Amino acid sequence: MKVRIILFVIMSAAAVTMDAEPADSLRDGHRELKELEVVGVKQMPVAELAATTRIGAGMVRRYGITGLKDVSEMAPNFYMPDYGSRMTSSIYVRGLGARMDQPIIGLTVDNVPILNKDAYDFDVADIESIEVLRGAQSLLNGRNTMGGQVNIRTISPWNFTGWRVMAAYGRNNEFRASAGWYHRFSPQWGSAVTALYNMNDGYFKNEYNNGKVGTDRGGSVRWKLAWRPRSWASVTNVAAISHGRQSGYPYESLSTGKIAYNDTCFYRRTTFSDGLTVAWVGKRVVVTSVTTAQYIDDNMTLDQDFLTDDYFALTQRRKEWSFSEDLFTRGSRGGYDWLGGIFAFSKSSDMDAPVTFFDTGITRLIENHRNDMNPDYPIRWDERSFVLGSDFKQKSRGFALYHESTYNLQRWTFQFGLRWDSEWVGLDHHSQCNTGYETLQRGDDGNLTPYRHTPLKINDSGSLHDNYMELLPRIAVAYRLPDMKLYATVSKAYKAGGYNTQMFSDVLQQRIMQYMGMSMTYDLGEIVSYKPEKSWNYEIGVKSSWLNGRLMADAALFFIDCSDQQLTMFPPGMTTGRIMTNAGRTHSKGVELSATWHATDDIIFRTSYGYTNARFRKFADTSGDYKGKRLPYAPAQTFFAGLNWTMPFEIAGARPSVNVNIRGAGNIYWNEANTVRQLFYALLGASAALEKDNWSVRLWGENLTSTRYDTFYFVSIGNAFVQRGLPWRVGASLRFVFDGM
């Protein structure tokens, strides 16, 4: 504890970050309900004492932002690569993150928390604002917000009435269209319905069948119903349903330089969510309830070896329900503000994940292994394909109490908070296999004759469960000067533990090898479960505003002491499963800088830069000791710069504008040994637009220099693969706004 206090005292510098742009006016004037509607957003006061990036409707429109991936690099040290499928949703913040299971950040859309990381990658129509808080946010948001919290808000019928229509088309048949209807039936009732469709034909080709890889088709509908029965009450319900299907995966073999595999690969997902926000406003107290229900039905099917050889294929089908309730109050009296509440959630998931072994896999991974050990009695499998079946029932539930007090004493602000978090996780697993093999005897003349037949009938089942309990304190202090605010925070955060369901097929494979006289490699208890990840987080920062608000410059310095960090690894040898494991200890430290400069009313320049030095302090396994090595998959640097110029004249009654931007990331190490990496790369984007009050047309381009870079690297059954970043793209978009009467 002494070390933590010393580190907290000696860290000097500045904090937060970038891009404060107020949401554009929606030209409707009826804003009297907005303050009441947003009282459920807990992060609003926290954002003043945290590294924060705000993206308003203007930036959303100019950069074509429809989801989290579009925000990558705009917020310093916030990186969300585009690879695999929409299920991947990997996010890295300040060196922390993971490719599977628990996320590093929390996500809400219109106050509704998304409880499964696999559903983070989706498109949203008519975004009004995005708020990215970096650094631990566990006090108010609990588990899995160690790296931060993202809050997305869509346009409300209280702020706009009428129609909003958008269509965009680009290279490779990339198409997106949305339509939104916003209406107020009376001063007390409002409704908004938006529909969105997206598609693209993919930018990569499977050399095996000349088919497109990475195609995407999807659509969604969102219905927001708002009711204000009294001046002191607000009720908002947001229901959303989406469906999408992708072909995949564009993984290129490094040995051949080609994408070539023979089995079907796709990802299909259907989601539904409903969130009810109820707020009551008293004289000094606001009480808010956010109740949610969410459903995921998805199917990931892939050629698990990604080769033209017949090794094996995986299908993972899942159905999951989750429910949550967040009830909290806020109040103030004089210079004292407080916020406190209770949170509870429950998740239940049914998963079926069979792995089918084919001829090449049986020959090279099973028969050859066994026959090399005992060539005088070789084996021959009964059939040239068989199934390793695995199905699971996963359940988790949690409960939390939290409170935060804020004292404002002239120029000083002091904040103290504590959260008690309790969680239970359980897994019922069932594995089965019905196959067999024949043992042959090699005679003196070298001929083989049948010796014995061995049936293999495996039907294993069991249950695992764990309990976790955490106390999560947070202390913050801020000092206000005429043009800036200095702040410092110390907080504890954690990510929940869980189970490696994708390793059960490998465990079952080893059970089969054990039947054939070869030792079992995996211990079920050790390989399947992983522990929670915990961290102490220290941050110092400054937020400043100069030149009458035309120049806003922010900076942050952070240090994260993390224990039992969760890492996604590929086990060594001829295996295909992914495993979440815990590193002993890691340190992450870095700096974040950002600035927004309104040079004139028509020229706006934004930039941000993030640097992270995240290294193992203690981590060793059978493949080596990685102390001092950088953490894989998280970039050491992120960079963004954008210039927007709205020209001082009109064409056909519309104002022309141009936008030029650069975003970059790197170095990114692809393994724990740091032997493979992606160097820093930068992507050039630009757009030109004509904009009027009720319509706009925009020509846009991304990666205009066609920079070649990798977004992913992995090794499967001894073969290395990468996914290349998207090449250059160009297109056009149209927007129309029709005011309601």
C-alpha cells in the first residue's frame, strides 16, 4: 500500500482527452425535456474527473460513425481492430484487453448496458453523441469496466420531430441505408422508430473456391418510446432487434500468402434488447431505475484449420438471456453531491459446440501420433470422420452496492466512493464421442493383420462453479484554475473470471489419446477455469480551455498495476483451441494528449495521441519466461488528426466543406515472446461535402494510400495466419432531414 501511495503522489502531469464537440443542434427547438431524459446517465459527473473523449453529432456525420470500430484511435489509447467477425469485438485500452470472454470496457446505448462482449460490434443509426471514458470505471459500472466506459446516445423525439434518411454506397458494393421517424403525439408522448440495413461483398477472396470472404449482410430496428406523465417524471423504453450474417474468415496463411480453405465459414447473429429507464425528480434528489432484458442467438461455424486439408471444423451455437436492474439516486445539498445505488444481473447461456474431425486430422493428429509410438501395432480409425461433441450451460449472477460522495470546496473538489461487488458463475458441461479404431499387428513379413478392435464411447459430464467478491474503492481530487482543471484519481477495478469452453474439444481429444495409451496433457480443473483480473489504477490529468473556448487541450498520465491479467493464448503444439489464462502481474503506464482548435468558425482541427508501455512483470509458462516483454495485441501508440474546413461561400445554396484525417496505431506485438509484430501504420482518409439545412451529399475515401497492414495474427496446429487490413475504399453518402409539422 505504501508503494501505491508513493506512486500516486509522484505522478505529475495532466489528464483526460480529446474531442469535446457539443452535439449539433437538431433544428427543432423543443428541448425542454432533455435534461430530465438524461438523468439516468451516471457517467456525467464522473467525466469531469476522468480521461474523456466526447464525439458530437457533427463528427458522427462527417466521419460516418455507426459503431465502436469507427471510434478506434479517435480516443487516445482506444483501439478496436477489424478482424474475424462481429463476434470478435476485441477492444484494447491503455494496454489492457482480451480477444474473448470478458470485455475491458462497458458499453451502454441509450442507458441500456450491453452485457455480452460478443454483441459489442453492431451499427447504430442516428447517433447523437458518443462519450468514451478511459481508465477504471468500476465504482459506478462494476465488473468488466477496468479500461473504461462508452456511452452512446441516439436522437430523441424530444429533440427532433420528422424524418431522417441516409444512404451510402462504396467500393465492393458496400451499402448502408437508414430511415428514422420521430414524432410527438402530445406534449407528454413521443416516439422514434429507426431502421438500418448494411451490406458489403467483402474485400478478400478464398483461393480454394474463388468465393468472396468477409461479406456482411445485416439489419436492425430500434423503437424508442418516451413518456412524461408529469413535469417531475420521465419514462423511456428502448427496444431493438438486429440480425446479421457474415462469411468468413479472411485469414491468410503466411507460408503460402493465400487465403485458402475448403470448409464453410460464417457467423450469424440475432439479438434483441429492451431497456426501460424511469426517472423521478425531486427538489434535491433524482431516483432512476434502468431495467433491461437481452437475448443473443448466434452461430459461429468455421474451418478451424483454415487450410485446404481436411483437418476439422467447429460449429458453436448459442442462445443466451440476460437481465439487469440498476436502481440509483443522486442528490445535492450546498457543496455536497452524492450518488448511490444497487445493481443486479443474471445471465443464462446454452451452447452446443461440436468439433468434426475429418480424414487429414484423423491421420496426422491421431493415427500418426499413435503409430509413431508403437509401429509394430499401428491403428486404423473406423471411419474417416467423427464428432467430438460438447454442450454447456453457463450461468452467472451478481449483486452490487455502490456509493459516491463529492465535496466542492471553493476551487477544490474531493470525491470518495466504494463499491461492493459479488458474483457467482457456474458451468454444466457434457462431452461425448462415439467412435472406435482397430489395432493391427505387423508380421515378420511386414504385412498387417487385424489384432483387436477398440470402441471409444465417451460420455462425460460435470459441473463447475466459483464465487467472486470485490471491494472497489475510488478516490479523486480536483483543483480548478481560471482556464483549466487539474485532477488525480486512485481506484481499484476488476474483470470477472470464467471458463474456457473452447478448450473442451482439445480436452476430449486428449481423453481419446489416453485411451490409446498416451498420457493425458490437460488437467480439466486447471485448463478450463480462469481467475478474475484485478488492477490498481492511478491517473493525473488536466483539462484546459483557452482563447475563449476556441482551444481545448487535455492531457493524462496513468499507471496501472494489474494482477492475474487475463490473456487469450493458443496452446502450443498441434491444437486449435483458445485458452484464457492469467498472467502473474503486469504494469501499464503511459500518456494521453489531445486538442481541439476552432481556428475560425469554419476551420476545426482535432488531434490526439496515446502512448502505452504495457509489460509483463511476472509471467512464465511451459513456453518461456516473458518478464519484461510487452503485452500482445495492444498497440504501443495511437494517433489521430483531422482538419475540417467549411468554405465561406455557397454552391446551389449549400456550403461546401472538406475533411482530411490521419489515424494510426502500432507497434503491435502478436505473441507473448514479442517475436512477431505489426509496425506503426497510418491511414489517410478524406471527404468533400455539400451541406444544407435539410440535405447533404458527401464523397469520402478511406485508406487512400492503400497502406498494407495486419489486424490479427495467430498460430493454429503449427501454421501461422494473418488478417490483412482493409484496402482503399471510396464512396458517396446522401442525407435528408424532413422536419415534422
